[in-house]
Amino acid sequence: MFNEKSESPRKKEGKSQFVGSRIGEKEREILSKLQETSGLSKTQLLLKGLEVLGEYYSLGLDQSPISIELTRFETEALRYAEAIRQIRQRGQAIKLIVQELRDVDAIIDKHEGDRSRLIQILLDVQKKYGWLPKLALMWISERLDVPMARIYSVATFYKAFSLTPRGRHTIRVCMGTSCKVRGAPTLLDNTRRALGIEPGQTTPDAKFSLTTVNCLGCCALGPMMTVDDEYYGRLKVTDVKRILAKYS
Amino acid sequence: MAKIKYVSSPEDLERLRREIIAKREPSKPCITVCVSTGCAAQGSRRVVEAFRAELEKQGLKDKVEIKETGCVGFCEQGPRVTVYPQEIYYFKVKPEDIPEIVSKTVLKKQIVERLLYKDSITGRTAQKLEEIPFYKYQLRLLLENNTKIDPKNIEDYIAVGGYSALAKALFEMTPEQIIEEVKKSNLRGRGGGGFPTGIKWETTRNAPGEPKYVIVNCDQGDPGAFMDRTVMEGNPHSVLEGLIIGGYAIGAHQGFVYVREEYPIAAENISIAIKQAEEYGLLGENIMGSSFSFNVKVHRGAGAFVSGESSALMTAIEGKVGEPRPKYIHTAIKGIWDKPSCLNNTKTWATIPLIILKGAEWFRSIGTKGSSGTMIFSLVGKVNNTGLVEVPMGITLRDLIFKIGGGIRGGKKFKAVQTGGPSGGFIPEQYLDTPVDFDELTKLGSMMGSGGMIVMDEDTCMVDMARYFIDFLLEESCGKCVPCREGLKALSKILNDICEGKGKDGDIETVRDVAEVMRDASLCALGRTAANPVLTSLKYFRDEWEQHIKFKRCPSKACKALISYYIDPEKCQACTLCLRECPAGAIQGGKDQVHWIEQEKCIKCGTCYEACNFAAVKKLSGEPIPPTLKGVKPIRKKVVR
């Protein structure tokens, strides 16, 4: 804010505007935008900023370990925003994660913050977001006082969890024994080829994720697959294209 | 009046039962539709909606009851609809059939012939279950009530006599008497191991340490078996009642139900059942006014086969990675949080109320000497009638597959049956007359497992199947102990090589050596039994292995690397169907020109083989491909289909 270097136009304009600090064209633009969006005058903005700052210091948020944790979460928030390709602005990203952390909080509360319910909590988070965002895991680690290493060990051990965002539709091809003897491998091959991805991957347009499953318990209908909650049984390899075309 | 619903004595339960039954008119039409996974996948939810809409339209909403029930096992013929009081079973019902069922069967008591089960061989139709060959040889103890009760309604279960076993256990028997009765009944663990249930209970009861835990294992990870799900989905209260009785007998006050993640309906239904039982005073503090208190928590799995192993499952309940641990001290003594924990399979728990009510003698009169009672098998694979069958122990494999299962699909030849999931083995034709029970199957190198029974025909390659199970276990092995982790890797490598035509002399011996080390030195049952499919496949089908290794030939024409597709110019009708479907563009020819496959382009996906309506596409293995004829006119034939 007090940077002298950016004030090159000063010479031309003379000593016209002195408002606490000397500002250039660029800064003025930012200021007027700020005033526009918040509906506050510059002095009101300054007051508000000071208030927040005062609050920040009086709560002792500048002291470690809180300040370190805050930076950590801020960094994660930006990464997260990038990962889901939604938000570029820091403020919005932070607002979003605060909301998400509240959601995770609610899930943990539902399980009474019980450490032995870790798998259940992760299942609920997975269900809510379709994957396990790192932030949510950090939050769980913080709330349950369980090291991240253990959370990762659980999250990577089980098939139900995904550490990367999934596509809009999840295709599960059953590879159970009954489906296998009735031709599941060829079905999987064709699905793989039609989507251009391997099991465990998501198409670049984030439309489909492909996974295999050991048995869906619909052995009488094999070979079969599910797309989201819809079951498709007694499939022929030629059916794959038709089914995929149904989804957008 | 609301108070009466809370059962605070055995008399209350009887009164409640009488009230529920009195409320229901036996002559009132009732339609039950199966909504468990198998039928739901075939659209039974839409059938239910169609019924609701139709009854509304005809103004019969209050006169006819609709129930969403569990599975009767005949998934092949789903969706299933039963009309009471006549008890007529309709199969393969579609939403379009509903108006006819309502106007004919419900109103006029007539039968809709075309929806009845029709035997594909004799052509005879059947109204009742017992008339259908699939059911004729069954003895349904656990699955019987699945058509009658709505699993989400505890009153339905009470109406058919539910919770009276619990009343008897709590008020007429001591814990010791219950354990004695279970021991006398000779009930053995239905999860596959076949350990005597009564002895397990006694061990936990006498083990030092409090609190004690009881656990239901509904983590049926075995591919090709789904009876635990069916019991849990269709009749969750029977499992719950058994668990409460077990808790009382063992001295536990906390129970867990571990349900597999892939079974969402089962998890939902048992959660509802627990809530309702608590509301009725059948679970929670001072059950039925006795001094016994008991609580149950549902724990969902997250997709890991090995977590079905008892010690792994208990670790998972503790919230950790579900890995097995050495069992120098059995989990019955040191299980969850190192406390005595008794884990039983879903079906074992569901059997308990029957034993308590009808007595050990009755139970022992069913089945064989070593294995009493019934067993639920999931008869799947290349058999005509697929589904769940509940039969007395000791039935022969031949009866199961040919009488109940209706033989092999498409008139093909039987090759083997695989029992016991990935830990079991293959049983060839010469042993088809073996009676099925825990001990007989073990003698053949297989095992009972949780009751999966996958039938294979001549098109199934036994080397490929062995590879399938090894690859499955390789992925599911937790990697904690070396013999299992490395052994599976080695086996997978060798088997994949053989299936890809890269097998070499000495492979069979190496496989056998590795398998033996795994059997002797692995930490848990997953590793110890992992080699069963390979060993039995080798024992009974060695010739197939040798064909693969020596002649690079797959006799069943299933191993992709060893087969080629070829279009028979004499049969090809030049319809261009395969040509259009081929994803690789490997099929050449055109209208009025017999098609041929460019072998170097062919990716062997089998699309043309399935697409062809004239059976002109052939698989070849270990024989030269006949030279391709280009520009030949097809020999037109009459369309067969």
C-alpha cells in the first residue's frame, strides 16, 4: 500500500490528491471497485479492515500454532479450489471451504466424534462429495486427533474411497465369478475402449468414472454393470455404446 | 393405546401379536412384490409404482394391501409378484401387466396364465412355489418368511411368530441352557469355516474380561454369493433376534452388525429394524421387562474382501485398517479392543431363533450327521435356473445342479462346479454324487465357504478360472504377511504367462511348490486357502494346463491370447452386422460379399462373435486359420432365428 515505486504518474498530476497515501491509477481502480461491491466509503472500508485486524490480534490468531495452521488451511483451500476447477478467487475459496468444513463437522458430530467410527465418517464424506478432499481429511484428523498417516492408510486401503474427484457418473462393472463365466472380461474391455480410460480413472471431460466391483450380488443377471444407481443386466458387449449414450 | 406397543413382558408380546393378527383380515387381498437387489435391478420398483397407481385409479387403495418384501431366491425370473390370499406367484412381471393382474386376479380371482412360471422343458405352468422344480427340493427355513413380511415393518415379523424365541430365551432359559441347546443342535458356522457355534459361544462366555461383544458378519465379499444380503434385506429381524439371544447367552451388552458397503439396502433395513425393536422395547434397556439390556450398532464396510475375516473385521470395527492379525489367541477370547468377541455369520444368527423355538432335536433331524440344518446356496453361472436355494445339508451336487438348477444353459456340457468362493476349489463331474456338507467338500479339496456355487460349462477354461481367483486375491490380499503377498504375485505371474501362451516346462511344479508354502505359512485363512482353486484345477484338469503350456492351445477357447476369430464363409450371410459393430474395423467385405477378418487388426474383443445371428463367427485355438476368401458371394440360407 505504501509502495513508492508505483507512483510514477505523480509528476504529471502534481500534488493534487493526497489522501493518507499517494495512489496511482491502478490502485484507484481497485479502490473504486472495492467501494462499489461493498457499498462502503474508503474510510468505512478502512475501519472495517481495522476492526477485523483488531479481532485477529486480540484473539491471538497471529500466534503459532494457530497462525501456522491457518496458513496451512489457506494453502489447501487454494489447492482445493484449483482441483475442482471452480473458483479462482481466494476469498471465495476460503468461504467455500469454511462451508465444507462445517458439513464435515456435522458428519463428525453425527458419529459423536467417536474415533472408532473413522471409517463410517469417511464413508459419509465420500458419499457427500463423491471423493475425499484433502481438507476434509485434515479436518477429521484435527477433530478426532488421529494422525493423517492413519487416515490415509484407511482411505487408501478400502475400495470405496477415492482421493481424486470422480466423474458425474460412476460406472461399476461387476467382475464377480458368475459374471466372469458369463463374459464380464469382454464387457469390461469394451467399456474401457468406449471410454478410453482404465478402471479407476475418470474421463477428461469428468463425465464418467470407471471402476470394477467384486460382486454386486445380482449373479442371476450377469454379466452386469451399474451406472450410478441404475442396474443393467444380461448385457451383450454390443449394449455398451447404447447405455453410455443415455448419459450426458 | 399407544402404550401397548411397548413390550414390557412376554404376555405383552403375545397380546401385541394377537392384536396385529386381529387387525388383519385374512381374506383381504394383499400383493407382495420383491424389491431386493436382484428384482429391483429388473425394474420391480416400477412394478410397485404401477400397482399403486392402478389401485388408486380403480378406487381400491384401502381394499388391497401392497407390500414390498424380500427375495425368494429365483432372481432369474424376476421381478416376482405374489397375490394373497390365493398365494399365486407371478414371475417376470412388467408394469404393463399390472392392470390385468388387478382386474383379473385381485378382483375376479382368476389367473393370468402367461405370467405364471412355465417350465422350459415340460411346458407346464405352476401357481404355487412347491410346484416349480426349482423349489420342489428345497427346504426353506431362513428364506420362508421373505415373501410374507415387509422387512421395514416389525409388526409383520411379530405376526409370523417373531421374537417369541427371545421371550422364551429370556424368561424360560438360563444362558447356560441356551448354550447347551445350541451345542446339542450341532449348528456349525455358516460363514464357511463350519466351526461349532455352541463351542464358540461358550469360549467367549467363559473368557475373562468385560465387556464382551457379539458381532454379525454380513461382509459377504465372496464373488458369486449373496445369501447374507438376502437374509439381511428380507428378514433383518430374524438376525437381530438371534443376536440378542446370543448376547444374553454370552453375557454381552453390545452387538455390532458389519454390513458390506455394496449392500446399501441391507444396511438400511437392519438400521430400521434396530430402531423399531428399540421402540417396541425388544432392544435397549431391560428388554421385555427383564433385567437384560443390549444395544446394537451398524458398521458399514468400505469395500475390502479381507475385512470379512474375523480378526480383520474386528480391527475394522475399531476404526482401523481392516487387516487380519495373528490368532495365537482366538478372537473369541481377545477380539475387539482385546475383549472377548463372538463373531458369527448372518445365517448362523438367523438360525438361532429357530433352534430355541423348535429345539435342538428338531434341528438335528435335518441334514447329515456331521452338519445339521439347512444351507443356502447361490446357484449361479452357466446353469438354467439361477438364484438362491435353501436345501438340507447332504443333498448331492447332481440334485442341486440338475434337479433344482435345471441343468446347463444352452444344452452344453457340464465341466465343473466351484464352491466356497476364492478360497474354495473346483469339483469335476466324477464327484457330482457327493453329498454336500462341510466335511465332504473339504475332502475334495474345496470347502463349503459361504455357499457360493458357480457352475461352469465346457466353454470355461479352468486355467483361466484359476488365474481369475488368484488375481482377485492378489488385489484383495492386505500384504501384511510375506507368503500370501509374494506367493500370490508369483502365482499370478506364472498363470498369466500360461494364459498368454508363454507357459514353459516346470511351471506346474513351481505353482505347486508356491501353493504349498502359502498354505503352510500364511497369517490368515485368505492366504492359507488361496491356493485351493489352483490346486484343484491342477488336480482335476491337468490336461488343460498341459495343452496351454505345450501346445499353446486353450481347449475351451477362452484365453484371449490363444484364440483367433474366423468367419466361416459357408455360413456368413454378408449381413454386415459384425462389420458395423467391430470396434477395430478389422472386418472386411460388404453387401453380397462374404466377410473376413484381418487378423493383424483384430483385437479379439468378441463383439462379432456375439453380434452374428448365423453362428458364422468361430473361435479357433491351436489350429491354423483357413485362408481368407475375398469377394465370394454368400450361400443364402433361411434365417433360423
